[in-house]
Amino acid sequence: MSWLLYLAALLAILLGLAHSVLGERYILIRLFRRQDLPKLFGSQDFTVRTLRFAWHLTTLAWWGFAGLLWLLAQPGWQPSQLLLLMATTFAASAVLTLLMSRGRHLAWPVMAAIALLVFYYV
């Protein structure tokens, strides 16, 4: 029955891909054409970057879940493998947030701390 988890993982990957590609094309681009976006930290540029990274962060999380499903379908998986995958997902989330916000969004250090704590635990 592990093929069900493999299928679920594949669907999660495809869902994330569709979410990012279609969201960028049909929602974000149209939203960013508006002239009345709020000015977070004094600029619409920061608002655009924040909305964009938050949108794509969802995709990254779904891909992390896909990795967990894939791993759980493997015979003989170890709990440490799950922890490494979670830490990697949080690390990637921290990097995406850091880069897209140019360090101004306060979520990246929290995500980085979670990743480091879990990496250390493993």
C-alpha cells in the first residue's frame, strides 16, 4: 500500500508547482499591477516581495510534506530522516524569506533557529 503514499507525494509536488506557476501568472502579476498596494516598511516593493515570498513559501511547505510522504513510504525509514527533512524544509524557508525580504521580514531568523535546533538534535 506504500504506492498510495508515493502517489500522494507526487500530487503534493504537482500541487505546489501548479500553485506557484498559476498563482504567479494569474494572481500575483495582476495584483502587483495595482497602484494602491499598501506601503510596508515605506515601499510597495517590500509589499510585493513579501506577498510573493509568502505565496511561494506555501509551495515550499507542500514540497516538504511531499518529502515526508515519500519518506514514510520507504521501508525501514528512521525518525532521524524525518527530522532532517523537516530541518531542511525550515532552512529552505528561512533562506527564501531572507532573500525575498532582504532580511527585513522577521520570520527568517525564527525559521533558521528551528532548522538549527532540529539539525542539532539529529
